[in-house]
Amino acid sequence: MTKDTDSREIVLDVLMEILEHSAYSHLILRQALNKYQYLDKAERSFITRTVEGTVEYLIQIDYVIDFFSSTKVKKMKPVIRSILRMSVYQILYMDRIPDSAVCNEAVKLAAKRKFVGLKGFVNGVLRNISRNKETLVWPDDSVRYSVPAWIVSMWNQDYGTETANTVMASFLENSKTIVRLNSSKAGKDEILSSLRKQNVQVAESGISEDMVILEKFDYMEGLEAFQKGYIQVQDISSALVGEAADPKEGDFCIDVCGAPGGKSIHLADKLNGTGMVEVRDLTEYKVSLIQENIDRCGFDNMRAKIWDALVPDSDSVGKADIVLADLPCSGLGILGRKPDIKYRVKAENLDELASLQREILSVVQTYVKPGGKLIFSTCTIDKKENEENFAWFLENFPFQAVDLEEKFKDQFQIDTLKHGYMQLLPGIHPCDGFFIGVLQKKVE
């Protein structure tokens, strides 16, 4: 068994879990990479890229297979379907691997998985695609960008075709690894020096002094700066939540849907050893993720707590200077990082999620003291969950929008900043798709 085939078998097993058994791509891929940590970096990179790329381009890949195969994708045996999908991704998007090698390895893989009788079928379909790949024409934007048609239609309506296409194209670009520096733990020079000692390439984000882009590293967990709690993996958009919250030293903050704790750690860092950030989430598992991050970063002004955001907490009423409500959402702003979301989410889910958000907001707004702030954020770009709920909240509760123009005008030209919120769009803005709204409780 060659090392190369080993890698392809791992890819096949991971894709079967994701595409046939609905496992979450980022979780199942991480488990596989941890299990096969002994493989060299090139092999792990191959596994990561092939899995992520196949999931990302799935609609397009299935269109190509259906175009060249007499048996349609939906009628195929799951193993054969997955072998073809991962192979078509390699043929279309991985130039370093010769098409002939892709075809040969796919045939071997089919035989290894006891489908000797289908070797000829696999070989024929793939070689046909390889011969004709330069002639492929996409019938519509759904296939071109591999986004379900209903989402394309919604974004065309909400943002216009040009912006929608820019957003969808950006999801297909490689996501950068961005970290935020915990500046209360160590100075920037010390943190960057630690990273560079381990041969990590560091580039400025261009948005914030405390946000940097990391490249050429192997394992995040292997970096001294990560182990010491000097850095927190966090996209720029997510870190802007802490900037928008703008806590003052001594503030008491509650993060009501906080796992795995990145935004709360930012608040604790900004509090500079003062105040308290109470991070809550629904399950023991999620709270354990928060606790891991608290322990790694060593913040004494943080605590984690299991609490359902829908359940009123009478002890917290009127106590918080800041309530951070990073609400459950459709996740349509982070398809570049979690591409399987686009195949899971259905149109009716958006109404359900918008309704759930309203229920949570109705409960947690009571925790804000007069003059305190509620930060409402999501990682989606759906108007129902974002702008419409922001407007609904202002109509129904004694809060006013906080003008964000002064704080963010140098970074973003967004018309709605003065109205208390911003909708960040990937491809238009240098970050994930994210909504951030800031509301202040009126003083009676």
C-alpha cells in the first residue's frame, strides 16, 4: 500500500462521513488529522485540500459527473459516488497531480473497496471528464459558485447580482488563518518574536494592530504563543465584536451563547485583569471548550457556566454592563470556512432561526443595566436574521442604537454605522460575513 493511496483512503473515509452520513466537515476532518498526525505535512495538506475542496465544489462536481456519466450521481453506490467526487475535484482544481494518476488511483481505490466490477466505469467517467474539462461551461451561478439555487436567488434579491457574485466567489478562495493577540498577556513584539522563532510567517491584517495572519505553520497547538495564551484564533469580523462592545475596566459582561469563548476572551483581554466576563452556553461539552480556552489563556477575570439562553436568570437582571448575544444563526457568512453549511440550511430554517433569536433577545435584554449595552451579532448575511431582527428589537424594547461611525469609519465605508449596526460581506470587506449591532439600554 503506497503512502499516496493511504492519503486517498483517508479522504474517501472522511468524505463518506460528511457527504453520506451528514457529519460536520470541520469536526470530522480535524479528528482525521489528529488520528493521522504521524503523516508528513504534505500528505496532511493533500487530505485537507481534497476534502475541503470536494465539499466546497460539490454542486459543480455533481453537475460535471452527471454531464459525462450515463449513471447519475444520485443513483450511484455511495463509495463510487465519493471516489468520483474527490477525483473530479483533483482533475479540475489540483494541477500538481496528473489526471492519469488521479484516474489510476481512483480505479485502485474502487477495487480496494470491493468494487472490482466498477473499475471500468470509474476509469471511463474520469478519463472522459479529463479529456473534456477545458470545454466545460457552467449553466448558471448556482453551479459556477457551487451554492444552492435558492440562496443565489435570495442574495441576488437582497444585494444585487454583482455583489452576490463577489460574495460567492470569495467563499471559494482559501481562507486565511487569523489570530488576535492577547495584548494584556504579552507585548506584540514578544508574541511575534515567539511565532517567528518557530518559522511562522506573520503578516499584518491591515484592519487592527492586534490581528495578524499566520502562514507556513504546521499545528496551531504546537505554537508556543498559542500554548501560552498569547494568541486566539479569531477572524477579523469576530474580533470586531469586542471592538464594538468597547468594555471599560471593571465592567461585568455576560456572553449568553459563548462557546468556544473567543469573543469573551477578547473582552477579558480588554478589561486588563479587571471586571468579570461570565461565558455561558447550553451544554457541558460547549462549556468544556470555553473552559479549555480560559485555562490556556490564563484569564482570572473569566468564568464559564452552563445556562440555556432561553431560560430567564433572575439573578442577572439589571446586572450587566455588557451583554454579548452572538446568536444561533444560519452561518451563511462563513461558507468559506464551513462549506457544508450551504447544503444543510433550508429556506424554512431562516424563519425558525430568526424566531429563536427573538426569543433569546427577549430574555437576555433584561440582564442589561440602564445605560449598559447589548451587542447583537451573527455570522450570517441573511436580512431576516440580522437587519430585520435589529429593527424589531428597537421597536419592542427600551434601547437605542449606538452610533458606530466614529469607531469604525476609518476601517469601513458602511452607511449603516450611524444607525448602530454593520453587515460585513466577504469579498466586499476583508473578513467573514458577519452582522454586528450595538444597542444601549435607555436610562429611565
